[in-house]
Amino acid sequence: MYNNYQNILFGKIYTYHKYSMSLKLENISFQYKKNKLFALQNVNLDIATGDIAGILGHSGCGKSTLLQIITGIRKPSSGKIFLHNRAIHPDLSPEHRKVGMIFQSPSLFPHKTVIENIIFAIPDTLSYKQKQEQAYHYLNLVEMEKYATFLPSMISGGQQQLVTLARAFAHQAKILLLDEPFNSLDIHLRKQMLEKTCEIIKKAKLTTLLVTHDPSEALQVSDKIYIMQTGHIQEAVTPDEAYINPIDLKTAQFFGCVNKIYGSRKDKFIETQWGSIQVPSNDHNIYSRPEALYIINHTEHQTTAEGTVVRKHIFNQNIQVLIGQYKYWVKTSIHNIPDIGDKVLVSLDPKQLLFFNH
């Protein structure tokens, strides 16, 4: 069966060069005619062929408007969209753009079976039998072939979104847009379904833009993350840059827990509980992820501070330790999580420190 779907996926229909394309947005702006307010201003994106990019931002920042412009539902006030380095005419209708989209709510025909929903998207140049064979291959790709004769109401919301993905493949979409497709699911199932969906997309080398308000989702699946605020792209970062080496404190806090390492300043040095640490300038402060702090069993060197456990998060294996008058989040092992009230020795890895001018 794998060889069959591989032929469909990477053969005449799903060839890497002919099928999947890069997506580039150049200075896209959108201004409402009535109140003259800008929903988008000079938005630039550049997504390589087969990559998954994340648009990360809070509600109302312009994410949905941007997707509507890419699909052709709205026309930009200015700017250009490029597919594989070729500009799309702004009047090109949505059905001719070959852009697949999975919305927050499934968009299947409720009166058609799962297989009929897929067949509907396959070009009429094929016979019904050929359409049916291809539809089963697409369903096999998303592991939904056993539900082929079910109506959408008979399967779960997450399963309906997988069928919607299969329909995008059948439609031969060149670009796939994901508008928080599993937002209605509980957090554990949402992450499972997103991981599965993006694994399928990566196998197909289908260029994808994921819209989300959840930084952990963007980190989980994106090759590049665009942070959007009030209609602007604030910055573009890789997942490593976002978490391990963020460019500023705001980005660091957006993508996870951050400790401020306190101490008294002396020129370009800050005297902390872990000794004297040099900073790039007098305006810089010291920060860290929880991973930069860790518990040791005994005093091994001078960069150790004693504290008391005041909180703990079993889910992410972090504990909060009170050292002097300051609280720090510390990463622990799942097999060795201290209890609240325990005295612990905390060491610091200077190689993992972050320095921000803030």
C-alpha cells in the first residue's frame, strides 16, 4: 500500500518540483475602506518549498486577514504574492490559486460520505473509478481509509480535519494554510493531531503556513516562525533562535519561562548568588531558561546556591526555588522532583545564560 500512495504522492500528481511551491509575500498591506484603518502593513514572508512556517500572534493581530489575502478572498491594498517566484495577479480567483485551507472548524459536506468528500475535489478529467482509487489513496495517506463510508457526523472533529487534509491533497493544492485547525480539541489531543498532520505534510513536501496563538505549537512544527502584532511582522525566527537564543527579552518570554538572575552591579559585572558574571554592557541584565539551573546533591564548586522549593510543575518538570529573596524556575528530572519545603542546592550553567538590554 505504501508504494501505491507513494506513486500518487510523488508521481505525476505530487512531484516535488511541479507540485509543491515556495510562497513569498512582499510588502502586503490591507486597509479598510470605511474607517481607513490598516489590518496589515508591509507584511513580508518567505517560505521555502516544502517548509512549514508559523504565524504566531494574539487574536486581532491580522492573521486571518493575511490568510484571506493569500487565498484570494480579499485583495491587498498594496503588495505582491509570489508562487515559485511568479507574481499572482490580485484578481486571480480563489479556486484557481490552488491554495488548500483547513479552518478551525471542519468544512466537509455533511450529506456526503468521507470518500465522496474526497472524490468531489478530484478533477473531472478522470473516470469515476480512477477518482475513487485516488480518493482511497489520499485517505490511506492520512490513515482514514477505514472511515471512507462514514458521514462526517459519525467521526470526531480531529478525524474530520484529517479528511479535510486529504481533500486538499486531492485538490492538488500548491500551498496549504492551517488556521488553528485543532483549536477545539483538548490540549493533549490537539498536539497529537497537529504532530500527525505536519508529519504527513512533511512527507508530501507541501509548503504550509500554520496560524496559531500558541507558542508551543509554533515551536513544535515550524521551520520558521513569524511573530505578528497589530498587522506587522515583528520578527522572523527559527525555533532554536526563539527558545535557545532569542534576540530580545520579549521574544524570550513569548516562547517560554525566563528567570531574571538578580545581583548587585559593579561596572560590567553583576554579583549573583552564583558568583560574579560579566555582562556585555552596563545596560544589560542576566536571564536564563529553567534548563540553565539544575539541582546537585552536594557542593562541588562555588557556583552553587542553597534554596527552598516553593512550587513545582510536574507536567514540565520545573520547580520554583526561593534563593535569598528571589525565586527561580529550575529544571529537574522526572525521577527526582523535590517536595515543596525541601532544601536544595542549585547550580548554574554560565554557557546557557541570556543577556538583554532591558
